[in-house]
Amino acid sequence: MGALKIAQIEYSYVHEEIIRTGYKEATGIDLIEGFLLNRRITSLDDVDLDTAIDFYNMVLTCTTITDTQKAHFASALEMIIRLRGKSFPVLKEVIKDRSKRNKLEFFLALRNITDLADIDAVDRVEFERYIKSTFEIKHTEYVRIIDKAKLYSIEQSMNDLHPHVLRYENKLIYLTYHPNIAIAKQFEYTQVREPLFFDFSLNVSEVLKRQVFALLKYDLEDGDKVTTHMLLQNRITPLWYLYKYCVEHEIDDISKVTNAEVEGFIEYLNTLPIKSTTCSRAAFKRIRKFTFLNAPSIDWDASAWFLERFSFTEGRVNPSNPREAFYFDDVEITENLELLKDYMKYLLGLSQRLSISFIYSIYNSVKRMLFFFDEKGIRLTALTKAALEDYINFVLKKDVRVATVNSHLSEIARFIYYLETKECIQPLGFHFEKYRGFEVYTHNDISVSKEDQRKVFEVLGYFPEELRLMYLNLWCLGIRVNEVCTIKGNAYLFDGSTAWFLIYQNKAKREKRIPIPTELYDLMTEYIKRNNIAPDEYIFKAPHTNGPYRSGTFRKQMNILFDKYGISETYKFKSHGYRHTLATELYNDGANIQCIREYLGHSSEDMTKHYIDHLPNKIDKLNEEYFATKNKEGIQWN
């Protein structure tokens, strides 16, 4: 069969398809048939979005028709496809504007969509591409009609019994199409829409995609409820950029990232035209923490261990100043890093008596040494006495305080002895003791003077109530700042004659019970009752949490108030000064060292003596008074 005969048959078939739609404008039919046959498209079923866009542009540049005809027939193919497709009567209620409705019905027919619920993120992207390619104005206004149709279908589906939650699939998702209408509508009028699209169809690590999806789903469905603006600015947008960065830099597992990759993300953000407040290193930290906390089991291979995952016995963690995580992303020699992880796992799991603060100190000391070894290229398994001595000499040059050096030596010695015991390294026979310096104790008087106390009390009534009460507990009881922050609702007792204060001392790992002024008891029990604070509940809570007030936050707030009322001109707030003040005043009033030791909860009398300020001066004064009352002849010299 000749080429002409084949063309005639194809022409006839396309012509019949057009006629069956009821379209009758001859010029439009000629334009459509000529365009399609020139493209070797022999059926309207083969028309795709690119074909429709090309037809539109072809008509606008056609030289054989008038400008009026161009405006009229540019949408001829669109009309033909729409007439062939399914009618959506419900759209008349959802989309009032007929012109917009026709655009959407054409697109749905072209994509073979017969149910509004089947509209997905890819359809949305393609529809926007079509509108932008065929419209010079009102892009956004026209694009949103597909969102209206999809949201209508989601709203109708809310009556069924299926859970309306996001499910992971290897496809592009669009947050405005979330299956829960309340969540979906949050993003209906978002101006910057790019971060609403998360493409999980990309050919990248499945681990990475599931990590990002898990946090995204949590933020949308289970996380703390925040405004849409805050959700977008502080959670969704940073996560979107982080996912983009990981894809571009081939990061397969966020839980294994290095410090260099985290810093690279910060540099990457600086190259983008976004506000610095929108994204930060917090995005990486958030997903690392979420991934670690929600893993089926503890991921010891992770480059950051978040301590919230662990269940520590009471006393190991200071709730008012908790350590959040141990990071292993900045030690460069992999072999050394693995040995550090092994040691930290041992300290966390097997050494039940060690506090997390103490372990954190060891962790910092060992990492400091490993950073030195990174620069020298020294592997622990090849460690020599000479290399260890080089490091200690380096420390001795850097650190001035003897106590600091001694503490550091003790902590790295623990690590070295552990490696030797585990036969990870050959025994070095290294004597750390010979490098220890002699510590001379210097007493520092930090008691708060009567004058400074008076200044505070003159303005204390202007302080916020919780800070006022925290200060009164500090001033009355001489307890540590972390103990002030962790007071619970059952701490204040009354036995009919005496008021008592009961608290668990994190540092001493024991409970302490001391008598207190009745006035403080009355103030606190009234506050507890008025605020419905349960016996096992923290009285002073950190903002927006049920956790205790942070000791650092307490100090910061007090210093702000001291600055505001002019107190800091002569006295800077130091919480531990009140512990010294109480010890000193008790001693001056005749209490013996043992009594003060019990009240403060010290383990030894020597420690208590360090808290009694002006003690050397008092001894000198007592000596002078004694000798002033004696005659020289009556003094017996031995």
C-alpha cells in the first residue's frame, strides 16, 4: 500500500474521532488534523501533554489565520480531548469558573483520570507545566483549581473508616494532597510550594528515603502542634533542603554522617537564596536524633548516640543539665573511632555507678587525645610510649591549671588501661603518675554579702513568681542549683511541729532531709496546690515541657533580672555562692562542722570546710582574742 493511501486512512480515522466528539468548526478540525498527521499521530489516544502544548504554540504562530482565530482555535485540541473524556458534574460546585473547569477536565481526560481521588503529585506537576506553557498570566490562579478538586475528594473520603495517614511509596508526594484533610488544607495557600514536594521515586538509597519520610510523617501527623508557618519554616523546609543535599552528595544513611558532611550542609545552605533562620545545622541534628531514637534497636554504629534512648538508673543523669548526645562524627581515623565507641558503650552500659556527666568528661578527654592522633596519623593499635608521651607534653604546654591536667591524665589513663585489658593494644607499661602535678588548694570566698542580699530582696517582689520561689529555696536551703531546678511536688513535709525538705541529691546519689523555715513551707505548698502539681511532678518546669527547669536557663534569667534592677553593678549572680553563704553563717552562729556537713550533704568534713568562707580570718581573730586576755607570764610554750 502506498504512502498516500496510508496517509488517507490515518486522516480518515482521526477525522472520525474528532467528528464523534461533536466538534464541528471546520478551521479547527483542519488545524488539528494537519498538526497530528504531520506528527504521525494517527489517534487522539496518542495525544500527550507535550503534543497539546505544541499544538497551542503552533496555532499562535500560524500565518494563515487571523489573530482573532488564533485566540479562538488555540484551545481546539484541548476542547476535543475534553469532549472525549469523562464528565465531572461535581466540578461545577467545586470550580465555579467555566473556563478554569474546562482546563481541568481536559487535563483529566488527557491523563485518563476518571476519579478525582486518583489525582496525585505528578499530575499536579504536569498540570502546572501545561498552564505555564499555555498561559501568559494568572498561572497560580489556574493551577490551584487542580488542588481544589483533589482537596474536595480528600474531604469526601474522610467519612470512610480507613486511617487517613501518609504511607511510604516510591513516588513523588505533595503535602497539599495529604490524606487527612486538616493537614492537607494547612498548605493550600502556601506561597513557596517547592518544599511541599518530596520525591521518593529518586534512584537513591532506600535507607535515606525512609529516614526522611519517617521524620516528615512524624512532623505532619504526630509531632508537637505548631502553626503552619512554624511547621514550614522550622521543620518541612529544612528537611526538604537536607534531603536535596543528601541526594546531591550521595549520602546513603543520615545516621552515619560525618562532621564534614554536616558542615558541608551549612555551606550548601549559604549558597542558596534563603533566609538563614529557615535552615540550620538543627535540621541535621533533628533527623539524626529522630532516626536514632526510633530505630528498632540501639544503633551502636550511628555517628551520634542520643542519650534519651537509654534508660539510666536514678542519679546517673542530672535532669536540670542533661547531656544530650555523644558525637563520633569528628574523629578521622576509623580504627580509633571504633575503639572509642566500644569504650563509651562499656561506660554507658556496664559501669552503672558512673554518672553521665563523669562519662561525658572522659569522652571529651579521650576525643581530645584522638584529635591529636588524627593530626599525627597515629592508630591506637600501633600506639607507643613515645607517642603517648608526646601527647602528654602537648597537654602540659597547653593547660596551666594542675587540677585540669591531673583530671585529664586520669581520664585518658582509664581509656588506655581499658584497651590494654581488652587486648586491643599491646601493654605499654606507661606510668601516668609521674606526670601528675601537686595540687595546692586555694580557698575562694564567694559568700554573698549582707548588703548584696538586701539589694536582691528589695526587688525580689518584681521577679516572676517561679524565679522568685527558686531564689528563695536557694537562699534558705543552700542547695545546689540543679537541686533547685529538680524539686518535686512531694519535697515539702510537715510533721506537726517542724517543716522539712526532701530531695534526691544527684551528686551524692542519696536522699537528703533537712528542716526548713515554716514560711518557705507555706509559700511552696500554696504554690503547689494552686498549680495542681502532682507529688512526682517537677515544680519548676522548662518552658513547653514537663521536664525540669534547666540550671543554665535559671542562671541566665537571674542575670537578666540582676542587670535590669542594677544589682549586677556590684554583684553578679552565682548560685553556688548561696551554698557558701549558708555554710559560713551556720558556722558563725555556732554550728559545728559535722552538723553543717550533714545539712549540706557532703561526703567528708574536709569538703565542708571548703564551703566555710572567712574561716582563716576567723581563726586569726580568735587567736588574737585569746592571747589578748592572757599575761605573757601565764603562757606555756612547748
